[in-house]
Amino acid sequence: MSPASVFVCLSLTLLSDYPVIRVKPDHSGVVTDGVKHSMNPFCEIAVEEAVKLKEKKFIKEVVAVSCGPTQVTETIRTALAMGCDRGIHVEVSGKDYEAMGPLQIAKIFAALAKKEEASLVILGKQAIDDDCNQTGQMTAALLDWPQGTFASEVTIDGEKVKVVREIDGGLETIKISMPAVLTADLRLNTPRYATLPNIMKAKKKKIANMKPADLGVDMVSRVEVLRVDEPPTRLAGVKVETVDDLVAKLKANGTI
Amino acid sequence: CLSLSESTTHRIICTAHYTWGRNCSSAVMPRITSHYTIFPRDKDPRWEGVEMERFADEADVVIVGGGPAGLSAAIRLKQLAKEQEKELRVCLVEKASQIGAHTLSGACLEPSALNELFPDWKERGAPLNTPVTEDLFSILTEKYRIPVPMLPGLPMNNHGNYIVRLGHFVHWLGEQAEELGVEIYPGYAAAEVLFHEDGSVKGIATNDVGIAKDGSPKDVFERGMELHAKVTLFGEGCHGHLAKQLYRQFNLRENCEPQTYAIGLKELWVIDEKKWRPGRVEHSVGWPLNRNTYGGSFLYHLNEGEPLVALGFVVGLDYTNPYLSPFREFQRWKHHPFVAKTLEGGDRIAYGARALNEGGYQCLPKVTFPGGMLIGCSPGFMNVPKIKGTHTAMKSGMLAAEAIFPKVTAEDPASETAGLHIPEYEDNLKKSWIWKELYAVRNIRPSFHNYFGLYGGMIYTGVFYWILRGKEPWTLKHAGLDSAQLKPAKECTPIEYPKPDGKLSFDLLSSVALSGTNHEGDQPPHLTLKDDSIPVANNLAIYDGPEQRFCPAGVYEYVPLETGEGMRLQINAQNCVHCKTCDIKDPSQNINWVVPEGSGGPAYNGL
């Protein structure tokens, strides 16, 4: 019996490593106004994997889901342009959005996955702005579903999924039963480009809107950000001529 | 769709060079250029069997470029459509990842065009938050400052204008356009002009994606898309790459002088609150440039909540000394006591650069041709002594829209060519305030070409502009092509620039990092060379490689060859901030800037 629908859960993040990020003058966070936001690169890989699975006819429908303010619809449209069938935008804005963390998002995704009877939930392994690496794992725990995280290869085998995971020691292959949660790692695939004709066609695909309250999720955060600072400027190094000098310097500053 | 005839001969030469060059040069010089505009794919065996068919779509009007001109044209078209209850499909493509990300300007906006486009701009929330309150002009010497009174009537007087972050203003224009129903597609660059059989412009094709650095197709290769239109507007900004092609194609420059340019470098600083004077506009000329090198500085105090100043330096690209580095002139200008006192204790948060037009009236080309027209800084409506081009760019877009609208909505356009030719746009321009303004200031910039340089120019401005308002019966000429102005290196003295101190002045690479620029690494360099051997043979040998100095992003480097003696040119295409200076100033005119994969380039935030 082939799985019916796959959920791809997307994250809207600050554009990858190269935009100029600075800390807000009041140290409560980073300046996000006017900074280009786009789909998290690991989520792009997740979308690509889901679309590939659909193309190979393992799954029938791919739904792209994201939580956040109106900007997030652009990200969902990109996912639709890459081949997802429909989208769900869970509206979270203002103070709720600033306080939103992996736990709240995981609760939303879990509630949606149950509601829509998804067979697979695929996410990026972590968001590149906060590097939390928690949402996928929390979603699986809330659903009490098996998880295949840091996937670098995914194969569907009947009712089970074979996942090759990237771990510290090398690669680990596991077989988990569906429904399951997977998180995509870098080498899983190379995402396709969202071409302009597909972006235009994606405008006709449906994006449903809902609020966390509709899913019975409370957005209260149990984490409070106290302060955000820039990393300290790197100090210049010191060159020494001999080993004795090195030992003397290390003794002098208390390292040995 | 074929790009027309000039490329056929070019293609044959290129193919010959490709095979000959490969055999000849692989032993000595590694190949630099791999772009398909130099090495066509239909002769390239790696592209055999690759699907090259493009998806095509039709709109009424297609606009290339999401800057002030393009967006004003789009908005005006939709406003007219709403007024007259007609349907009009307007599509706009922009190479930046979001509208405003490639926009850079001082800027002191004169709201004349904006008042015409949106009389209610304040209610709509246009980000014009800083009216000009103080206007200072100085002549700088190495240690001192000579103030020059900003009398009303002088072109630089800014009474009634607003200091804006143009990127934010353009972003706001984009939002207004989308509300009116314009289809805006950021992240897609117009890479090719398409032509009907009768030679008129049919539209544009967006960039292909998924080509590897060596020019071969990757697995993710996708062809760009064709957007066809009754008329296509080209608003690529200063020195657009498609406009360059159109000038040749339609001979648009036969009755005007070659365009002359400057490079503008800019930084944003958060300064000490005690030094902040919101609404203050400062301009200077003189040090560190000598009297024969055109240029000057600006420093504007914004009023948007935090003590932010926008400052920058402009150098005319008709400079003659190949050892001159506009970037390093900018950095050392900041050490002048009058400037340093504002910046001390502050933090630099952004950097960027862009070429700008200086030609004015004498350099205006023909702006209409069958199937299309040129708007904004692309043909070049900048008022140089005022150093403002945004208001004229917007107005040109609006005039284009007003000329186009009756034609594209007419039942029978009665056009001789498949793409509509609408010369009424040019007539409208000539009757408008743009023309009067540019005519009045036409002699100011060329007046700098005299023995006294800067001082001669200032005297000329004082006499003929301030008193006579540009009514003198003669029109002075510019010096000719900027790229032809460099003297050979051996005739010039190298300039000793001070080392950056890391507090006020900085090195090039940390500056480029603040522009947020990046490109997909695995793509052919978009700074294409018509001939890979010319940089070392000509630019380095005669001019000591000026591109190492005029590029504000460190794209060009002459590095020693790995094997034995000699140097080679290394192109760091990922650093490019799309300023177009290299295409303008290259003495060999060998560099042809083409558009990279869409979304690449700087990520300016309100610059």
C-alpha cells in the first residue's frame, strides 16, 4: 500500500551565510528588517527529496507547510514551484513569531501531521539562523513516530523506510516503519532550481491558511532570550622564536 | 530565437579561437572565459543532445529591471489601466534576489517625480523620513576645509529634498507596484534579447541555470524562460548589458557622444549620537583627488531612529593615471579631519559600489526602437551637478508608460513592425522638465576639461549656470570614451596610499564582505573576456593592470603563474557587486559583463 501524503515542513530563514547581520542596538536580537529571507537550504533538500519520491511514485501527494508571518508564503510558493502539490501556511506573527522556537513549531507540525494523516514528515535537519537541530526530533517524539535524522539516503521499501544517516563515526543504516519523521542532511540530494515558468504556475496552486489556535497549539515559550551580543573580535596572535619562549608565554598567562 | 547577425562572424572567430586557443594556450595560460556568449553552445560537443527549447509566455509589456525607472513605468501603466478600465499584463524581471537588493545611491531625492506618481506618497508610507535641513559644501585640502556657500539657485542646493535609503524606497515602490497588479519576478535576470523575424524586439529570455564553471551542463540545468511582449522596456540602470547590445543592434548612438561615467563607492555608518545631525547634507571636492581628476564626496545624516550616516566617494572614470584606485581614495578621504571627526567612535555596517552616468545631455542616445525603449539611468538622465538621477529616471519611466499605454491597449496598433515602435516616448521626453533640466546643466561637467581642472569647472558653473542658467549658445564636448583616457603606466607615477587603520579606513576584502555579495560558485564567470590573452598582453604590460585597482570588489587579480615565470589574470567572479566599472574602464574594452545566474550579486539593505 503506497503512502498517501508526505509533509514537507519548511523553515524561512535569514539568507545563508553571506548577508550582513548585526545585533540590534538594544541587544534583544539581530536586525531582520530588510534582510533577505529565503528557504532554509536544508529544507530545500527536504523538498527535493519529497518531490523525487513522488516522481518515483512512492507517494501520492506532497504538502509544503511553514509557520510564520506573511513572508513565509513566498517560501511555500518556491516549494510549490519545485513540485509540491499544495501548501499550508500557519500564521504566526509579531511577538509570537519572535518567541517561536523548535518546541512550538514541532507541536504545530505534529498536530498537522495527525490531522492530515501524513505518512512521512520530512524536514531540514536544522535552520541555518539558529542552528537548533531540534524540530525534527521533537516532532517525532510528540507523534511517537520513529525518526531517521541526518538522512543522506532515503529508500522506501514497502511499509518501511531505509535511511542512511550521517553520524560522527561514518554512516549508519537503519530501517524504520512508517509513519515516520525524516530530517535531510546536506548530501541527500542537489535541489532543483525553481524556474520562472514553475513559479508562475505555482501561483495557481492552493495554500491553505490557519492559526496555531485552530490546531489547539499554545505558542507560549518556555525560553527567554536575555541578551544577544556580537562575537568578540579575534585578537591578534603572537609569534614566538623558540620552544622555550612558547613555554614561558604559556606559563605566564596561566595556561600551564 | 536567434541573436542577430553580428554574432555569426563573431561565432566563427570564436570557434576558431576556441580550438586554436585550447591547443595553444593550455601549456601556458589556464583558460579564463567559459561563458556561452563567447563560446556558443551549438558548436560545443558537451551540449549535444541537451534540450534547449524554452517555455514562452506573453505579456503586454515586459520591463527589464526593478529600479526607480522600471517600477515607475510599471506603476504608471497600471494606474492608467485602472483609470481607463482596461486590462494590461505587465511583467517585470529583476536580477536581484529581492527588489532593492542591488540598489545603491547617495541619496538626496528630489520628490518632483514622486509627487506626480503618488501625490499621496506620505499616506502610503513612502520611506522619505529625512527632509534636508542643512546643506554644506567644501573644498578640501589635505588638512583644511574651505567652505563654499550653498546659494539658492546653485545646482547642489538641496532645499525641499529628502535624504533617503534608496534601496528601501525602491522596495516600497515594488510593494506599490505589486498592489496594482504588476507581476514582479525578482531572482530572474534578463539574459538575452529576443527578436522577431522583421528585426524588432520580441521580448527577453531569462538566464539559464545549472551551467558548470567550465561551461558544461550540470544535472540541474534548466533553460531560462521567454517573455514576449508588444513592447519591452529596458531599465537596467547605468551601463546595462542588454542596452549595450541594443545600441549596436539599432545604431542608437550614432548622433550622440559616447557616455562618460563615474564610480560611486558608499558606506553606511552608525556613529556616536553626539555627532549626529539628522538632515545634514555635506559635499566636498578637492582632496584627496588632484584638480584634474573629477570627483568628490557626500555625507548625509539620516533620521530614521538611530544615528546613521550614509557617506561615499565618486571618481570620474575619465581619470588618466592607471595607478589610481577609487576605493583607496575613498578610504583615505575618511581620514580628513573634517570627516574623521564625524566617524570617530562609529561602526561601519555596510559597503557597496556602482557606476553612474556623467554624460548628461550630450550623451543621450535615441531611446526608442522597434519593439522597445530605454528608460532611466540606462540611457542616462542623471543631472550631474545636482548629483541626482532618481527623479529623472522615475519621470522617464512614467513618460514611457504614458506613450505606450494608448498603443498597447489599442484595437489595432497600426505598427509597421511586429514589436511596437513608439517614438512618441522620445517626443514626450523632449517636451518634459527632464530635457530642460539636462539642457541647462549640459556644460558643467565638460567644463572640467581645462587646464585648471576642478577650479575652472567651478568658475564656469558660477558664471554660466548660476547667473545665466545654462542659456549660453554653445555645447561643450566631453573627452571621449572613458576607456581611452588611461595613460600608459610608465608615463605615470604610482600613488602611495596609506594603509587602512581598521577603524576609519579598511581593506578591500573586509569591505566586500559587508556588501553581502555572493554568487553560485559553480557557474561560468560572468565577467567574460573576448580574448583571454589580452589582459596580460595589454592591460598588464602597458597599464599595469588597472582593473586590480578600479574594481571595488577585488574581482581582478594578477597572480604569478604556477608554472614558471609570468603572470595570469584571476577572475574572482563571486565577489562581483555588479557595478559595471570594469566593462566601462577596461582600456582594451575586452571585458564584457553579462548577467550571472539570477539572485547572485550584492545583498544591499537600504543602500
